[in-house]
Amino acid sequence: DALDHSLRTADALPASDPTLRLAGLLHDLGKATTLKDGHFYGHEHIGAGLAVAALDRLRLPRDEIARIAHVIRHHMFAYDASWTDAAVRRFVQRVGRERIADLFALRRADTIASGAREPDGQGGLDELAARIAAQEAAAIDEAALAVDGHDLMRALDLGPGPTVGALLAELLERVIDDPTLNERTTLLRIARDLRDATSVD
């Protein structure tokens, strides 16, 4: 049952990392309220909220609660080899580079606890890990862009405000799709074109 599975998942995680073991223990909390037609739709999101509430009552440190909730919220990802490199980068952006190891550890423990027989490569995790490593230098957040808000304000004669934030967000989307665009001159040209196309000044 779910309790036995959760205990087995926790047992399959490193004893040296009690926070991650707590994530394993709580990762399927949402299943109790999401069963429909034999599936547990969205149980990871419901479960993350339930875990936060429970851990708040136990007065765990906020950073530990955030780490546990994050890995629970993202543990139902479904990778396959058809993912493009851009899809891999978006996955890393969504999860965060600093949480990939947690997420993979929980997925492996979840698999062990389920008694599932995975082929070599842990059901694609090894392949995904290699593809993530190959994208290590790629920009996945605005801090890694070749321009920042001050650059845009100077080059486009803009004042502080939501326009600058919207332009940076769009530039990041384009760089995630095509990392070769992450060059100062290119990004300023794109930003200028975006500003002109939307008549924003």
C-alpha cells in the first residue's frame, strides 16, 4: 500500500541525508485525495502542499521544507529520448540545477520501492543526466544572459519598469531555444526589434 511504498522509498535514500529521506516518506501524500479512474492526477502538486503543512507543524527549518516540497512537486517528470535539447534546458530551468541530484535520487528510490524492473540506465535517468551535463554552460536564467536590465535601459532608452522585465523574460526564452543567441549585440538587436514591434518605448 501507499504507506509501505513510502517507507521503502525513504529506506532507499541515503541515511546521511535525512531531509531527502523525509521527501521520500512524504512524496506520495497527495495520492489519498487524487485517485480518479485508476490514476492519481496531480498528486505531486497536492502532495507538496500537504508536505509543507505537515512539516510546518513539525517546525522544520524553512529551507528544508522548501527543498522537500520542491522535489515532491517535480518528481513525476516523464523523460524520453525524443526530448529536444531545448526541452532538456527547460527541464533544468524548471527544476533548478541545484535540485537535479535530489530529484534523480528520489526517482531512483521510488522505482526501487515500486519493485519495478528498469532497463539499464534507470529508465532513461542516466541518459537525461548526460544530456543535462552537456548543457551545463547553457543559460537557463536571466542572470546568465549576456545583457541585463541596465544594458536594455541604456541601449533602448527605457526607464525602470515592467517593460524591461518582459524583454528580459522573452530574451531568456529565445536563448533557451537557441543558446547561440546569447551574445550582447545579438540580444540588444532582438530586444530593440521586440520593443519596436510592440510599440513599447
